[in-house]
Amino acid sequence: MEEPPQLFLCPISMELMEDPVTVSTGVTYDRRSIERWFFKYGKTTCPATMQRLSSFDLTPNHTLKSVISSWLDRASSSSSSSTPLCKELGRERLPSVLAGIEGTPFKVTALKNLKSCMEGDVAAQEDFVACGGIQVLGRVMTQALAESSAGGDFSEFRTCEEAGSVLAALPLSDDTSVELVLKPDCMRPVVALVQRGSAEARLHAMSIVAKISRADRDWTAGVDVDDLVKSLLEVLSDGTSPKLSSRALDVLLDVTAHSRGTRRAKAVEVGAVCVLVELLPDADRRVAERALLLLKRLCKCPEGRLAFAEHALAVSAVARTVLRVSGLASRLAVSVLWLVACAVAPAERVLDDMLMSGGVAKLLALLQVESSASTKEKAARLLRVHGVFWRQYPCFPTDLRDYLKFLN
């Protein structure tokens, strides 16, 4: 399809407008882009003129919408009789196509076309990588990110998002591809997409990270991990997209797997324990298991255990998952409770909460049904070490008192 006239492109996204609306300055934008400008970014100016707006009313531009629709009909009918770009995209043409992407002012449209040509075509994807496509995407993303950070509007960042979607469409399963993506030109923009991108762009960026992780490579070198963790926790706290939350947990697991000590303490400092604890009550099995694994890792550092002990709902939220979610969740929950109550001297409140939340009764039940020797040992040790403390409570069941005596 031929390039659309400049008038048909949104000044913000530089994409063909689907629902053109006009602001009080007389400039027309695509509704999705201008609403994002106002309500997500909190802007109060016209992006094209930078004039402060006295009104945020959006007036539909029916005339322009009709003209765009007519142009699309004509372009569609003319292109149907010609050979589609996807059929023409052979290895011999790729260098010129890639050069054209770097040179065109319509990068978003060019990247969309490129992605549609490669989707599901393994040979085209392999040719793309062999012809330096990943390096081109890295340069496009780096340039777009630099222009966006320098104070430009977010049309440049939209280019970065679209390049990220092309990168996410690649398998990234071979060592060569992984090495290229791990270079700063690619990895820094990918992390920026996780932090600042739209929901779709974040999913694409997290998909890239997941593919690299499967190659067992540490992608966190040279990346501001602290800011990344903070952004991932915001995604989990927001909770608007279950798919996005699930991907965010995967990336957090990968970050913590490649980090120890200081990095985990930093994650605790920006609220990781609090977010994970509050995720548990409504979590499904997969989310609960991953949240518990993250809590287990964080509670291995003193800062994590302290944050867990200070959270009013932490013990009850974790204890509630025992014998309720899955066998894996039960084992992880016992490990968390063992870390905060046996690995170090626990706060009295932690022991109070374990009893009041039913955690102690569940530990006793686990001794009867759990098949994992290490989990049974942890449960038994918790009961032996703190049984005297729990027996002093009048609410402590008599049959449990007798069982604790038997354990000791």
C-alpha cells in the first residue's frame, strides 16, 4: 500500500488516523493518541503548537474521517491486484528495506509492514537476522528513545514501541540473536519499554526478556535494575491486566534469580514484599506460586524478613495458601514462614499471627499429608521451637497441645 498523505497521519503517533478529532487550537489528532496525551501523560497543551488549551473538548472530524476511508478503499483495491510486499520480501531486497526503515520519516508504518511480512515466516525471520535486522531495530529504538528523552513528543517513543514489537516477533532462540539483543542498543530501549511503554509494548518487551532468559543469559548487566523493579511492581499494584501482571512476575523472578544481597534489598526497599503479599489473597494458582517464590527469595535477606514481619497481613496471607492452592504453594509458604520464624529470632507478632491465622494448625496438618521431607522437617522444627510460646494461649486447641507434646 502506498504511503498515506501527511494530512491523514496523527501528529502524535505518525500513524493513519482511525478516529480523527480536533482540539480547540484547530489541530486534528487521532482520538486514542490525544486522549493518552491528556489523561496518561497529564499534558495541558496542544502537542503540535504547544499552546496551553483552555478546553479539553474533542470535536469529531467527520469530513477527514470520510476522506481517509475513501483513500483506504482506493488503496486497498489497487493493491489487491499487485504483488503484496510480503511476497516480494526476499533476502536480496532486505538490505534496501532495512535502509529504508532507518531513512523514512514514517517509521511506525514501515515497521508495521515489516512485522506483518515476517509473522509466521521462519525463513523471512532468519533472513532478517542474517541481514542485520536486529542491529537496525536497535539503532531505530536507541534513536527514538534519545529523541523522546530529549523533550520530543511521544511520537518518537511510539517508533520505539513498534520496533520492539518487531523484535518480539522474532524467535531469538539462537546464540547470535541473543548476543545482539543483549547489546546496549537493544537492551536499554527494551527496558525503557517495560518501564514506560503502553500495555502492548510492555508485553512485547517482557516477551523479549523471557526469550533471552530461556537461553540462560544474564540480561541485567548494564541495566538500571532498581528502576526496572520499581516499574514492574507498579504493574503488579495496578492489576488492570492479568496478562501483564503475569509477565511482570516472570521478569521479577528472572531479576531476582540473577541478583543477591544488595539488589534484593533494593527490591524490598521499593516495596516488593508489600506488593507481593497483597497480591496473594486474590491470586490464582500460577500467580500465587510465583509470588511465594519471590517472597522466599526476598526473605533470605534481613531487609526482606523485616519488611515481611512489619506487614500486618503478611503471615496470614502466606499461611492461607498452605493446603489450599497447590502442593508447590504449600512448600513455598512453609519455606517463607520458616525463614521469618526460624532462620532468625522472630518478632513476637509474627508468632501471634501464625497462631491466629490458623497457620499453626496447618503446619500440624502438613505433617500428616505432606510428602516432601524438607517441608515436613521445616514444619516440625517450627512447631518444636515455638510450641511453648503457642501453648500459652487459651485459644490453643487441646488436641494440638497434646500433639506438640508428642513432637517434643
